[in-house]
Amino acid sequence: MRVRIFEDYEQLSDSAARELLRQVLVKPHSVLGLATGSSPMGLYEKVSDACRRGLVSFARVHTFNLDEYRGVEPENPLSYHYFMQRNLFRHLDVPPSQVHIPDGLTQDPEKYCRNYEKDIMEHGGIDLQLLGIGRNGHIGFNEPGEPFGSGMHLVELHPDTRAANARFFDSPEEVPTQALTMGIKTICRARKIFLLASGVSKAPAIFQTLFGAIREDFPSTVLQLHPDVTLFLDRAAAQELEPVSGSFEV
């Protein structure tokens, strides 16, 4: 894995955005796997600005989002549909028909997940997958203990994950208990993976991701087995690593 360490979140976001834009410029029909949460927001802002300025076009790009809460309407400001529209898609020239976000209201999650996985494969697979990381090592909504061989599926959210997301809701009781998520196997099929992390709270998870034993109870350790992963970290998230600046490979 390649590790790039930056002074702050702004620099991290700028570098990751440049690499994503390079992917689209080199391959205009790229298939992008996208994430929600605070980690990619700076990247999305910079990508949106580049598109508004006419520096790049997403007209031929297809996107597939990692996950969505179960039982939350797309119009709900707390849904990942709403997050993506507000923070990215409304600023891009990507046609709505080429945007794919899991349907948290599906009445048949098992069938829906099979079809979502099939849709990814029919578009040639994901060229570049963006990831954040949870303090317990979850990627997407793949919680500790999820099998590495899992495809897209319905998952019960871990109490730690629900607690971390409670700040977005009026009360902890309102945080959904389930979500649809790409599985570990789905994520690892991507040709290239970018993992973004900032803040001291992510430092232990980053250390384990890089140097911990590969195990299902810490999902992000599976990335050690992928041939093309880049971590974009600020100094706080990288504080348990040596060196604490610059770039290196492990």
C-alpha cells in the first residue's frame, strides 16, 4: 500500500481530488465507487469546482455508491442519496441515469443486492473506489466479523458505528439499525482504491490497517492484500506511523 501524509485535511483533499480527476481525464468513461461521510467532502468540493470551471467532464462516467441506510427515504436530509446530491452530483454534468446509489427502501434486499452487484459487473467493474474508515476498521458498512468473501448485502450496524453517526440525528434512537453495503469482496474487486482519513481518532485504525494481522474482525486489514491501494492521511491520522510526513510504501 502507498501512504501519502499531508499537513492537513485541505492538502489531503486536494491531492486525492487531483488523482480522481486524473483518472477521469485519462479514462472519460471511468466507473467510480463513491463514499459518503466527512472524509471525502473536501475532495467532492474540489472535484465539483473543477467541473464547474470546465476543466473536466463527467458526462461519460458511471458512479456506484458504497452504501445506504435501510428504511430512509432518498429525500431525507440524512440519507446518503441526499448527501451525494447536495455535495457532489448537482455540481457535475454526470447524467442521473449513470448515478447508482443503493435503494434503502427496497422490499427485497437480497434480490436488490444481487442486481446491484450485477450492474457493477455489467459496467466493467469499478476503476477507482473511494473509502473512508471507521474507528473499528469498518469500510463501507462492513462491520467487524463480516466475511471477506461477502458481496453486496444487508448488514446490522454495529453499536459503535451507530454511536459515531448519532451526531447527525436528533437522538441516538433515530439512527438506523441496518444498511445496504457493498461487501468486502465487491470493494476489493475495484482496480484501484483510495482510502481517506483525517483526525487523531482514526490513527489507531490506520496503524492496524497497515500493520495489523489480516483478520475479519478488523475489516480494513484486507486492503493489505489488494495490489493498488493509496492512503491519503493528514498528520493527525498518521501520528502512529513513521515517518509522519511525506510518502512511503508498505
